[in-house]
Amino acid sequence: MKKTSLIFLMFISMNIYSQQQKNNEHFTVRVKEEVGDLNRDGLQDKVILTMDTVNIQKPLKLQIFLLQSNRKLKLEFFSKDVFNPQYPNGKYGGNQIPGISIQNGNLILYTEIKDVKEYYTFRYQNGKFELINVSKIIWDGKETTTEVKFDLVKGEKTEINKLLGSKKDKKKKPTKIILKTLPTLENFRNPENQLE
């Protein structure tokens, strides 16, 4: 009987060890959490951004949960590829920890890398998160900021230059951009590479 118990315990411990070896992700640190109605059903959905602090690169995972009528959260979307890791190649890459918010039923992702701030606005429609607006604010390191706005629904790109301390903007005439379909969060990777 003792021999059987010992063999059983060894088998269980080997099984647990092999499962731990397979699961080498540790997204246990909750960096940001936002609550709001993303699908306009009157229920409070949840967006969570977590970090794997065991991994030397410190990757980030974005999860979006939609609250169902039975009051249970359903995982609608998750990705480890939306944001770059905080320490690509094991070294600090200049990225600030990204931000997430829910405003007017839209999901907004915010990133800041060196002197560039980027805002990405997604709406939930037809079971997908569609990218509808992009705003990039670039500081030249001296006295000028340039804001480039992409309205993907209208198909327009607008550029505004502003001298620091000045209330007057130099706005360029909007230019047309052509998109066959709106990009979605599902195929959205590494924000700084979008819409160049």
C-alpha cells in the first residue's frame, strides 16, 4: 500500500512539474484596468492590461471582457502582440507603460515612446474592434509639436503644427486616405508601426 501511494505521489508531482514547464508565461501583474460599456448594451465591460514580470522582456497582455446578461464576463479578445514589450532584447526601449481607457463606448489605447505620443480609438461593431481614429503627437525636441490625426471613418488625415507657448496652430488642409476596410484590433500589432 505504501509503495502504491509513493508511486502515485511521484506521478502527480511529475505531472504538475511538466505542466509548469509548459506554462512559462507569468502575466500576473495587473498594470491597468478599465470598466465601461464597449458594446453599448448598458452593461459594464472590462479591459485589463497585465505584464509578465518574470520574462526579461516584460511583455504585456491585453484582455477585453464583455459582461453578459447573466452577469458573467466573457473573454472577447486577448493578445500579447498589441503592445511591444517594455524591455525588448532585455534592455529598456524608451517605452512608457501603455494606457487604456473607455470613452463614449470606445476603447482607447495610448502609447508613449520617446518623443511620440499615440492614441488609437476602437469601436466595437459587428463582433470586432475596428480602428476608427489615430492621433500622433510628435515633439521635435525643441519648440514645435506636430499632431497628425487619421479619421479612418471619413478617410482623412490632418496635420497640425504648434509652436510651444503659442495659441495659434498651423493646420494643413486635410488629405484623403483610402482604406477598403477598417483595421481591427485582431490584426493590430505594435502601435508605432501603424499608418506610417
